[in-house]
Amino acid sequence: MPFNQLKKYNDLLDITGMSPHNRNTSLRGVFDRDITNNANFKFRAKQITPTPLDGLITMDTLFRHLTTVTIDEKTKAREYDVHRSQRLHWVKYHIDEKKNDNVLVYSIKEPKGNRTYIYDKNEKYVIVLEPLRNKDEYYLLSAYYVRGKDEKRSKFEKKYKRRLTELL
């Protein structure tokens, strides 16, 4: 399992043949290394924190958001997503802005609030941050591999066209 901690961008984590327990242990090791135990987990000098759930801010909530997908909006039920999970180690790579080419970084106003996106056009991977008002901080809302209808319509490139003049 520790071999996944040796994986680099743009390799995928090797988790497909693992039992759910071993898979979660391996993913949690990568998550803890990159996010939980990383005091310098910042995007452009702004601290990144997990999204609160029912008033609680926990790393467990963030881990769930980065390794599962919502399957029912009404009940907020989530299930394991192999595509997100295999790319878990890509979050830190993009937050640290180690890739410069074919990456769109922008902020937009949306009905649910302001969002800052980091979109890797080559790998079809997006990270969604929510800038906090009057603070130098972001919530990390999600990060995932873009596929299906969002990929075909180039949703994030369309959003980029209506970006704000400055990054929030």
C-alpha cells in the first residue's frame, strides 16, 4: 500500500485490485501526507481548509469529498469514485501550481457563491475552491476527473470565458 505514496503526477494510484479497507488505508496515507499533515497546504499564500459539514470542519469530510461522488442530491448520499480516488495525489500538485501549461486558474460568481477553479485541460481535472470573505483562506470543495457531459461541453472552458478580472 505505501507504494501509492511514491506515485507522481500524472500517474494513477494503483487501487483497483484492493479490498475497500486496504484501498481506504492507502488513500488515507496519500491524503494525510499531502493535506492533513501539510501545514503549508496553501493556494497562492491562502490557507486551504476542509468544507464544513453541519458546522463541523473535519479532514474526514474533505477526504470523503475527494474520494466519493454524490449519487443522490436530495439525501446527499455518496459512494466511492475510482476516478477521483486514483487522482487524489494530483490535488497537491495542482494547488502548488507545479504545472504551468494548459491550466486555467480563474474565479467566477455562481448562484451558490464565488468559486475559484484550477482546471487542467490536458488531464481533464478540476479543483474547486471557495474563497472566504474577508479572510485569506479557501475551502476546498472538491477535485475530480471531468468526464461525461461536462467533458463534452467543455464546461470549465465556458466558465473561463466569464471569469472575473482578478482571482478571489
